[in-house]
Amino acid sequence: MKKFVVHELLHHTLMNRPDSEIVSGPVRLTYEKMYERILRLADRLGRMGIGRGTVVGVMDVNSHRYLELHYALSMLGAVIHTLNFRLSGEDLAYTIRHAEDEWLFVWDGFAEAAKPLRRLVPNWVWLSEDAEGPEPGTPTYEGLVEEGRATEPQSADDVDETAPYSLFYTTGTTGRPKGLLYRHRDILWASLQMAHHLALHRTGASVRSDDVFMPLIPFFHIHGWGTTMFVPYLGAKLVLPGRSGPREQLELIRREGVTWCNMVPTQLQMLLGELEEGETLPLKVLTGGSPLPTGLARKARARDVSYSLIYGGSDQLGASIAVVPEGMDPASPEADQILATRMRAMPMVEIEVRDKSGSLVPRDGKTIGEVWVRSPWLPSGYYKDPERSEESYVDGWFRSGDLAVQHPDGTLYVADREKDAVKSGGEWIPCGVLESVLSEHPKVEAAAVVAKPDERWGARPLAAVKVREPVEKEELARYLEERVKEGRIAKFWVPDDFVFVQDLPVTSAGKVHKAALRERLGLA
Amino acid sequence: MKKFVVHELLHHTLMNRPDSEIVSGPVRLTYEKMYERILRLADRLGRMGIGRGTVVGVMDVNSHRYLELHYALSMLGAVIHTLNFRLSGEDLAYTIRHAEDEWLFVWDGFAEAAKPLRRLVPNWVWLSEDAEGPEPGTPTYEGLVEEGRATEPQSADDVDETAPYSLFYTTGTTGRPKGLLYRHRDILWASLQMAHHLALHRTGASVRSDDVFMPLIPFFHIHGWGTTMFVPYLGAKLVLPGRSGPREQLELIRREGVTWCNMVPTQLQMLLGELEEGETLPLKVLTGGSPLPTGLARKARARDVSYSLIYGGSDQLGASIAVVPEGMDPASPEADQILATRMRAMPMVEIEVRDKSGSLVPRDGKTIGEVWVRSPWLPSGYYKDPERSEESYVDGWFRSGDLAVQHPDGTLYVADREKDAVKSGGEWIPCGVLESVLSEHPKVEAAAVVAKPDERWGARPLAAVKVREPVEKEELARYLEERVKEGRIAKFWVPDDFVFVQDLPVTSAGKVHKAALRERLGLA
């Protein structure tokens, strides 16, 4: 590649591994074949008026068409807006208006949900399986590919690394989603550094060019956590799951020889749930979005699944990923626990944990502070939102609003979103730790801890528990008291009360929606 | 790191692995301690007038002082000119004048050789072991470190990724050395991509953060092939060999637990020569500068040394490194051979093999063409040398003047420098292959093939052979004929004659100096 722009990645891939496969539903492509389709698409879209700075919304599950759009739009100097289809209709419409999308590319499978969006944009393309779309007169993706010429558009040479490339929105639980507009170099750098981090260190989610990748994180989450870029960069085989449930995903893993996946803990739980008694699943999993409960981590290890926890976010891109510290035996139980909880900053990233006054908290593994992040790909603020930018982007740092402790070896344990945390008697209670410990109880399936207003302490923790089989509150309290004796949790963290729930509300990113839970429990 | 500049690397290192060691002769430092010394040095040098754009020559063996200068000069926005002390005195003086060095930092060990350089620069510092230098009145490095304050200089924040950082010269065997001025981003990128390549693929010289590194390639060769940057980036333990012979290097490897070295094949030969009968040396070696003879590669494997061949150069930085192709058993003899001969372009690098007309030669593993290289860190030309730049830097590509074949899988076999190659009857003869095959003969220590003018064929190969024990020319000819039958070499490659030599002349980079050899043999 002569320039650090997204579509240039493919030049290296084509030289080294043109025959590597991309599998997407019934479609099997090679990088060489896909490149030809990308050229055709770019040519056709260019002639339809998509060019430098055009904002193009895409609403699709992880498919080869979505992947191709990433590269074709790069060649045109256009901006890809990856639509979070799990947002409410209202928020989704808001992001389309805020992004000023001129085009929408929508998968047939979302036809119903996308209906109200139609009037918001002047141009519409159906991401149909074939050249015939759901309605005559509206162009289809495969039709456009057929009509294009396989020559690199002139514009491909003019795109600069500082040109805007990618636009996506946070799934904020308070207020409207916030937009992030990244330049080619930012999104490329963060994506590739993820792969580099996972190759340079010992970790449960190690990456090498002979791995077979299946991203289960939707592309609207930071491009499937960078996979749309770093997998082609490696020239590795890529399996795209489309709309699939855990059973189909398991079948794909077996059939295509998948060795590496990313997913949120909820997806991991569901995938493991599909396994037969005693069946194993040799797989490397990068997981994050919410803490990995200890109980789930143990279950994974028992099934031969190795893992590593990532912490990052749309507003800063990748920041830190758990690795086995140098000198520690990677097969030890200690290493297992670290890979589920303690993260090391990605190379080039600096992370600081600061108190309210902005001073660093001691690296003692105990003192809780706020996570501040700095990296060469950090944006200067939210897209068209100076007010909220000013709060979060300060002096070249991003203040995350997440609470964490830093260990003496520099690793990070992220406990909570600050607004979800419980402050009791002036001290933070890391709900994530409590939830993880509770999840280890054999009768508990999942737990979420929220703040209950308290006259004396300001707030006290309340645990919402989803059970596998009935259990007494007293048993849970006794169980936690034993963990206090072991030193795993502090005495004042033990919730004053437990509430049994049928289900925990989750956000579109698969995290427990604490605000909705508090509301449901009458605490908001 | 907030910017992609050299000294910013250390911020990540200090956060993650402040206690990792740097061992340099009797000195043992941590990154934290070294950082303090770098700050003191930068502060003192800044107050002495070294600042943005000041060109500072350094003439030292691989030491912690040399490493520290890399970072202190970066903080000041200065340019580090790494002096190739193996150049002739005349060429060395030429590079100092051409670079317009304002300062020279010279190790005591070079005092005698450096005498004639003294009058070429206004400012001189002795890189002595202690604050007392060889002569009163001339500042010493340790004296400056002692006098400095440990605060980051103001200038450190102003250095931009496009600022010039590093200047070094080729060891051209014809004409004056050519200068290359690299910017922070270029040299950082190329260096880090070397580490990334060696982590992302299966290779004999794999890199991970828990490796212990000892660069035997001098820092004047592209900063020890990037190690001054990528080892601190990993926060890994670094052992600096100073001026040492193979015996001392072997001792260092054993004592400090070194797992990774870089060196030219000659150094590897010498290192293996130090081993006792039956003794093994578990070590990963990145080697290059000249082809790795098959005989030497076998010897290395037999001693537990794994290896990988790198191809690159001062005028393009790293370009390609041998890796085991995906799907091949890394423990197979086939993999061993590939790691010694066939290279894959580093990620982000494109390599093309072209014929005289500029067309790509077929990827058939047979057709010889010239290597053209493109990467995001490619310079636009030689420093202050538009004429020679124009020949070598064409349309954003670097034409290397090296001859190679490309295999169907995209890997590269580099046969020769074009000017060293033999063209016989209109066909190239890859001397590197012949030399490698000859080196496998038990009585041959080393061989070099050069062109002998021939009336009928234009040129015919002549082999200069250094023997271990006496051998008849006929025996060598018969031996090669057998290799022809095996299909390893073509019939017309077999040299018409052999000359026995006591020694082969080598360049300052440790390669056989073909021009000098031809002259010695009366062929020039």
C-alpha cells in the first residue's frame, strides 16, 4: 500500500494471499474475486454520484456485501455510516438525519424495520441476495455490481489518510446517540493495533495469519471491532455469519474450521449452551462490552474455549485487551483469571486512572478512579456536538466515565460505568465484581447490581438476580459473606437486598441496561 | 503515545513495563531508569544548543548510550546520523560533510579511527564509560547526563510525525555512499511492522513481548534493523552486545536468557563455530544482508537455532521476511528451506518483480526480474542527490537493482544484485543459488560466483571457493552435475572454472564484495 487508506490494504492482500476465502451464507469468494466485485461496485456507485464526502448509511448484518461496501466507499472517498439496527426507530432516524446520509443500503431482512427510514434519504439500494430486489425500480446491490466495470476508479488515488471515512454512533443509555467521525488513518490504526496486540502478547484470543476468523460483533460496532480491516490485512479466511443464532454459528465454526471469534459475554453464554454434555469447542474468543462473569469464564475453559477481555468503545476505539503478563505460565489458573478481568493497554495507547481532582490514583489494585485514555487515533470530539465533546475530550485525553482500578503491573480492571456505579458512604462499590461473584453461584444464571437510595449511606447496592433454580435470599447473602472471608469482596459491598427477576434488560450492545433496570425496579 | 514520534513510544513502555531490563556491558538499567537518563541528557543537550533540525552524528557500537541518544535527540527534534564505522575513512568523512553534522558523539573505542574526523565538526562529545573522558575539556556523555535535569524538554511536545529524524548512508560498492533522511513516521512504521510481521506469521524468528532481544546488527544499519524502536515498543528485555566477539555473545545469550538475535550469515557462522560438539543453542535468529547458504541453515537447525531471512535495505527499509506459508507444517524440512530462501512482503508492503520493459514477470518461481518495492514509508529519493534519486525512485516505487523470482504463492527469492549477476547467452544465472548449493559440499566453507567475460556467451560463471580441506575442481564439477540431475540447478549454470581463494573480500555490511573479488581475480 502506498498510502494509509482503507482500500489500499487490499493491494498487499492480493499480492500475498489472493486465494484466501470469504464465506458468507451460500456465497464463497476469494479475495481476488471480491476485489473484482469491489471495483465493479465502486465504478457503478461513482457514476451514480457517490464521491468524496458522500455519507452512505448501511443497515445489514455481517455479510460479504457489507464488507465490500467498506472498500468500495473507501475508493470513492465516501463516508460509510454503519447503522446500529438495534437502536430504537426514533434514535435510528435521529442518527440518519444527524449524519446527513444521502444514501441508504438496506438488507431485505430489515425491510419492515426500515420502512419509516425511507423518506429520510433521497437514495435507496436494496442489499438483496440477487439482482432482483423486493421492488422493481429500486436498485439492488447485485444489480449494481453486475453493471459496473472492473477498473479502479480514478478517485482511489486521490483519497488521503486524513480524509473522513467512517461514521458511527454510541448507544448511549442517556440522551441521543453521539456520533464519531473517524479518518482513514484513525480507524485503520486502531483496527490493526488490535491484531498486533493479540499477536505480540500471550493471550487467549491470539491472532495469526493462519487463523480463520468469524466476527460475531456486528459491523456497526467499530466495524466488528476492527475485523473488516484487520482480517483482510492478514489475508486470512473470513467467515461472515449473517443473521444467525448460536446453533448456526456453532455449525459454521465446525464446518469452516473457524479458530477465532469475537462476541459479547451473552453470545458466549448462548454458544456454550448449544454444546452437548462433554462436547468441547477449541476456539479463541475476544470478548467485551461488559465484564466476563467468572462463572462463564470457567465454563468456557472447561469446554476448551480460550478468551481474552477487551475494553474500549466507539468514542476512543480499542484501548486495552487482557494478556498473560510476561513470566506467568499461560496455562495457570492465575492466567485464566487475568484474561477474564485485567487488561493491558494496546501498544501506542496510554491509560491513566485518575481521581476527581485529576491526579493519578495509586497503582494498588484497590483504589477506584476514572479511566482516561490517550492514543494517536483519538478523535478531537463528537461529530457536530461541541457541548458534549467538551465534557469528554480534555487536553488530548478522553475521559471515559468508566471506573477502574490499576494494578501494580499497569493492568486495568474496569469495574463500572460511573453513572451505573454505587457510591455508599463515600466509597465506590464495584458492581462488576459483585455481579461476577454472584454469577459463580450454581443456582444463579445472571445478576446485576444497582444503587438503591439510602438515607444513611447515600446509596446501598441492590442485586437483581435471574436464577436457574429457586434459591433463598439468605443463601445468597451467606454465600457472599463467605467470599468476604476469602477476601474477594469487601463486607460493605454485600447487597442489603436481592430481587429475583425473569430477565435483565439489555442495551443494543448486549450490556445490561442499568438505567432501564433501575426504572423497572422503581428506583429511577 | 499521542503522536507517532519516536520518543512517544516510551510513554506506553513506562506505563506497562517500567521494570524491564536493559543490559549493556556492566550497566543494568530499567526502562524507568533509562527514561530518567534520557530526560537529563535531552535537557542538557537542549541547553547546549541542540534543537530542531540539528544533525548529530553518532559513532558507537550497540550500547545503552547509543540507544538513549535515539530518544533524547527525538525529544529535541534533532536528526540522528548513525555513522557507519566500517566505511573507509574517506567515505566516512564524506558522509559527515554531506550530512552537515554539527555534533559528533564518539565512543572512546573509536578514538584512533575518529581522529581525522575531529576537524570536520564544531562540537564533540566522548561516549566514555564514565564522566571522565579521554581528554580534559571535551564533554563526556556521562558528564552531560549528570548535569541535566530530569524534566521533559518543552520541544518534546512540538515534534511532529513528519519531522526529519534519522539520517544514514548506504554502503554502496560503487560511487559515494547515498544518504537517506527518514521522518519519524517512516522509521517508526517500518521498524514496528518488522515486529508485527514476525508476530503475525509463523516464522523461525518470531517475536513476542516475552522474548529477550540482543541485536547484533549494528545500529547504523537501519537502527539495528528497527530494534532500537521495536524492542522498547514491546517493553521487552534488551541486551546490548557492545564490541564483542562470538564467544562473548554466546556467553551473553546464556547468561541473560536471550531468545532472539539478528545478525548477518557470517556472524551466525561464527557464533555456531563457538559451540562445543553436540551443544545446542535454542535461539531465534533474523538474518539477511546476503543469502543464507543452505549448508549454514542446516548447521543452525542441527543446533536448535531457528531462523528467518529478511530482505530490505537502507533505501527502502524493511520489505520482506520469510515466513512459513499458512497450511504448511512449520516443523517440516520444506518449511526450513522456505525460511532460508523465500520471503513474504511485510504487511503494508507491495513487491513486484518486473522485466526490463516494466511488465510483471510470471509468478512461476523461475523467471528472473528486478525487484520493485512500494510502501507507505518509502522515501521520495536520496538525500541531496536528485540525480541518483531519479534512477531509483520511479512513480512512487523503489527499483532495487536486485534480481529475484516470484513464486506462485507470492513469495520472493532474491538471487543477486543486478550488477553482480551473471548473464550468459541472454539468460540470468542466479549466483546466490549456485553459491548456496556449493556451500553444502562438505569440503567447501564458502563460495562466490562472478561473471567471467566470454566471447560466445557474453559471460560465464566463475566460482571462487574457500575450502575447509583440499578438493579437486573435478569433484566440485561432478558434485554440481549431480545437483543438475536432481533439478536443483540448470545445466548451463555450472561454472566453467573454479578458483581457490584464501578469503573472500566482504563489504562493510558483511556481504561478499563482488566488485573487489572480480578485481582481485583480474576480471574487472
